[in-house]
Amino acid sequence: MVNITAGLLGVVLIARHGDRLEFFQDPYTYTPTATYITPLGEVEEYISGQNLASLYLTPSSPSYINGINTTLADIDQLVFRADASGEGTVILNSMYALVQGMFPPTTYSNVTLSNGTTVTGPLGGYQYIPIQSVENTLDISLNSFTSCPNFDNHTAAFYASPQFQATAMEAAPFLMDLAPYLDGRSTNFTNMFNIFDYVNVQSIHNKTFYDMLPPTFLEQAYYYANFHEYGVFSDVSPGGIGNIAIQTVLPSIFTDLQSFANTSNPLKLALNGVSYKPFISLFNITQATVANPEIAGIVDYASVVALELSEGADGPTVTMKFRNGTTDMEFTTLPMFGNLTSVPLTQFINALAPYAINTTAEWCYACNQTTLNGCAACTLP
Ligand SMILES: *[C@@H]1O[C@H](CO)[C@@H](O)[C@H](O)[C@H]1NC(C)=O
Ligand SMILES: *[C@@H]1O[C@H](CO)[C@@H](O)[C@H](O)[C@H]1NC(C)=O
Ligand SMILES: *[C@@H]1O[C@H](CO)[C@@H](O)[C@H](O)[C@H]1NC(C)=O
Ligand SMILES: *[C@@H]1O[C@H](CO)[C@@H](O)[C@H](O)[C@H]1NC(C)=O
Ligand SMILES: *[C@@H]1O[C@H](CO)[C@@H](O)[C@H](O)[C@H]1NC(C)=O
Ligand SMILES: *[C@@H]1O[C@H](CO)[C@@H](O)[C@H](O)[C@H]1NC(C)=O
Ligand SMILES: *[C@@H]1O[C@H](CO)[C@@H](O)[C@H](O)[C@H]1NC(C)=O
Ligand SMILES: *[C@@H]1O[C@H](CO)[C@@H](O)[C@H](O)[C@H]1NC(C)=O
Ligand SMILES: *[C@@H]1O[C@H](CO)[C@@H](O)[C@H](O)[C@H]1NC(C)=O
Ligand SMILES: *[C@@H]1O[C@H](CO)[C@@H](O)[C@H](O)[C@H]1NC(C)=O
Ligand SMILES: *[C@@H]1O[C@H](CO)[C@@H](O)[C@H](O)[C@H]1NC(C)=O
Ligand SMILES: *[C@@H]1O[C@H](CO)[C@@H](O)[C@H](O)[C@H]1NC(C)=O
């Protein structure tokens, strides 16, 4: 008989970056151009980190991670990484702000020297917690959808599909009305992400633009961008290339969850800083959109998915929770595979393992990429 304790065995976090400047992505290849985080984005992430600390690092919280060091971070318990490919430094900087909110400076970060002097770290005991910068030329796992010819073909096929064409027709009158506000940007529906991003960023940062833009235009642009991005970053088949943004994250999710379940392994908290794309693919392959259709789109800045591992009567179970940005700090449980709020770890892994892309060589093959990101050295199976 397993002794079921309160609290969690560990948590895998998937976190989106905070507010940033305009971000242009080629609609056919998703090749990015650099952008920069803003102080607002840093604040959003810091608040997100404080919220995560109140849930997971507070012993009185029902979601406390058993045995995790709260005041002073124990880096053996943590694995933090961030996509450093697409949005330049935006995601990495976001994760630094999040981690500062989660593990703030503490005078416990001190050392007493042989001469009797106690020295506290800079900035009131700032905790220097490593966050791995994941660049897709070296490690494709967090940004696997660029330089991927088969993904580009999937995107082109979506653009050619009847439902895309129909939605483009539906959006055309709106885009004509919006055109004067776009400073010359293409109103081709293929460009819908960039159109929305421009309108959203300007609405947040530019008072002249904000005052001029007619009501509902931002909401309409968001609606069409959600349709556009959901089609690009999902697939009719869970193992299809449209879901590649999460397929390459799955191996680390499995490893981290299994480590939490292994009492000889110190790991308790994993953080993956990413863009909005892995969220779309994750919700598609776990079928979370069945019970919560409203999540099928671009999640807000500083959104978080938490995959919580807890001890169940028949072994560890996984629960998926989601917080949309930082406006509402409540997490919602997202039932997976239709209606399961809590899935045994073995079932979770068995259901998703067939779609995992485990190695660079597998990625090269899935993408039909033969030269870039290390693929020249790979033998395609
Ligand atoms: C974390 O807590 C454990 C148990 O209290 C302790 O042995 C360990 O030294 C702590 N680590 C740090 C970095 O404080
Ligand atoms: C230094 O850290 C220890 C815990 O490791 C704590 O007990 C002590 O109060 C701290 N000293 C100062 C001066 O904050
Ligand atoms: C102890 O050593 C530290 C670091 O070298 C130095 O800053 C401090 O002045 C020393 N304290 C005394 C009392 O000598
Ligand atoms: C993508 O589609 C084009 C034309 O439709 C085709 O020539 C090309 O071989 C395809 N590429 C891949 C990687 O499938
Ligand atoms: C959008 O761009 C694509 C590719 O250049 C083109 O085939 C299509 O006709 C354009 N659509 C409109 C409405 O201009
Ligand atoms: C702010 O918006 C106005 C109106 O669209 C535009 O003319 C101006 O260039 C924008 N300012 C910046 C800094 O983008
Ligand atoms: C549990 O973790 C320990 C320490 O990392 C490792 O040596 C061991 O192989 C793990 N056990 C399993 C079943 O994975
Ligand atoms: C996954 O995405 C595909 C393609 O957009 C869609 O047809 C399918 O309904 C989605 N699956 C779920 C469970 O929402
Ligand atoms: C997330 O919040 C934004 C507002 O900040 C809202 O427009 C959007 O619909 C929300 N998405 C979900 C899935 O709740
Ligand atoms: C969950 O879905 C399965 C299969 O569709 C169904 O048999 C079961 O009754 C559902 N359970 C709940 C709690 O809705
Ligand atoms: C990837 O790893 C999972 C186990 O985590 C395994 O089930 C799956 O078969 C592997 N995929 C390939 C293509 O080897
Ligand atoms: C891979 O891409 C090449 C072009 O680079 C194309 O000739 C070939 O058909 C593609 N293979 C597959 C399996 O899509």
C-alpha cells in the first residue's frame, strides 16, 4: 500500500515570454527577425514567477513540491532552459525575470569566511540560478519548426486548404478596413500573424495608434491570427509534422517526470521557456482543446502550462494546468485525451511517446533537412 502524501513530486513548467517589441516571422518558413523584451514583459514574468512560488514553493500550499528548497534554491533540484533561437534574447530574459520572482534575493545566500566575516551575495543575495540557453543550431528541441522543409510544406498545404481559403475570404473585408493602420504591411491572409502582432504591439505601446484604432479591430485581428496559428502549429494526425513544436519537447518532459518519480533523483522542478507555438501543439496532441476549445490559439504573454506529478494510489499521475498570462492568476485544469484530469504517468508517456522526436537525427528525417542544424553529420534512417 503506497502512502499517499499531500503535495507534489515535481512539476514541469512550459512558460511563454513576456511583452516584447514587434516580431516578424516569414509566413512560409517562420524564419524570425530579432526582437527585444520590454520592462512590461519583465514585470509580467516576475509576477508569473511569484505566482508559481506561492503555488509550488510554499509549504502550506496544497501544490507544494515536497522537499524542494524554498528560500535558497538548490540547483540540483532544478533544470531550467529557454529557447534562444526565435525571438533573440526575449525568451531567455523572460525566464530570468520569472526565476527572480520564483527565487528572489535572500540573505540566506551568504557565506562565512575563515576570518569570521559573513558575506551576502550582491543585490541583497541575488540567486544566480543557471538557465540553459537553447539555440536551435545546436539543439533543436525548443525551436524545431524553422529550417524544417517538411514543416514548410505542411504550412503551404494549410494555406492552400479550402478552410484557409474560406477564412481568408471571410477576413478580407476586415483586412481592407484595417489596412490604413498597418503602415504598409501586407494584408495577405498568409501574413495574419504579423498583422496581429503589429496591431497588438502598437496597441500596447503607442498611444496615437491605440487612440486611432477602431474598437474590436484588435479582437478581430486576434481571432484570425488564432485560426492561422492553430492551423500552422497543429496537425490532423498527432504525429504529423504540424505538431513538431511540441514533439521535440516531449523527450525532456518524459525524462523530467520520470526523474520526479524516482526518489533517488534530486530533480523537482523543470522550466522550459518557449514561444506560443509549443502550447498550440501540446494542446492539440493531448486533445486538451476538446474540453477547452477556447485554448486553441495564441496564449497570452507570460502564460504557463504546469504538468504536475503527484502520488496516486496506483503510482504517479500527471495533471495538466494552464494559466493564461498574468491578468487572471488562476490555473485551470485541462483534461487530457478527452476528459482525464489526472493521467497515470505510464499512460501519459505511452500515449505520447509514439509522437516524440528524440534525437537530432530523427528531427532531420522528420523535416527532410539534410544540411542545417547538424543534419549534415546525421545518417537519415
Ligand atoms: C536543501 O535542503 C536540504 C534538506 O533540508 C539540505 O540538505 C540542502 O543542503 C539544501 N540545499 C541548499 C542549497 O540549501
Ligand atoms: C546566512 O544563511 C543562513 C542559512 O544558510 C542563515 O541561517 C543566516 O541567518 C544567514 N545570515 C545572515 C547574516 O543573513
Ligand atoms: C575577511 O576577508 C574578507 C574577504 O577577503 C575581507 O573583505 C574582510 O575585510 C576580512 N575581514 C576582516 C575582519 O579581516
Ligand atoms: C515540398 O513541396 C514541394 C512542391 O510541392 C516539393 O517539390 C518538395 O519536394 C517538398 N519538400 C519536401 C521536403 O517534402
Ligand atoms: C497571398 O499570397 C500568396 C502567395 O504569394 C498568393 O498566392 C495569394 O494569391 C495571395 N492572396 C491574395 C488575396 O492576394
Ligand atoms: C504610432 O502610431 C502612429 C499611428 O499609426 C504612427 O504614425 C507612428 O509611427 C507610431 N509610432 C511608432 C513609434 O511606431
Ligand atoms: C533514479 O535516479 C538515480 C539517480 O539519478 C539513477 O541512478 C537511477 O538509475 C534512477 N532509476 C531509474 C529507475 O531510472
Ligand atoms: C488538432 O489539429 C487538427 C488540425 O488543425 C484538427 O483537425 C484537430 O481537430 C485538432 N485536434 C484536437 C483534438 O483538437
Ligand atoms: C487569454 O487572455 C486574453 C486576454 O488577455 C484573451 O483575449 C484570450 O481569449 C484568453 N485566452 C484564453 C485561452 O483564455
Ligand atoms: C470520458 O470519455 C470516455 C470515452 O469517450 C467515456 O467513456 C467516459 O464516460 C468519459 N468520462 C467522463 C468522466 O466524462
Ligand atoms: C522516442 O522515445 C520514446 C520513449 O520515450 C519511444 O517510445 C519512441 O519509440 C522513441 N521514438 C523513436 C522514433 O525512436
Ligand atoms: C526531401 O527533399 C528533397 C529536396 O530537397 C526532395 O527531392 C525529396 O523528395 C524529399 N523527400 C521526402 C521524403 O520528402
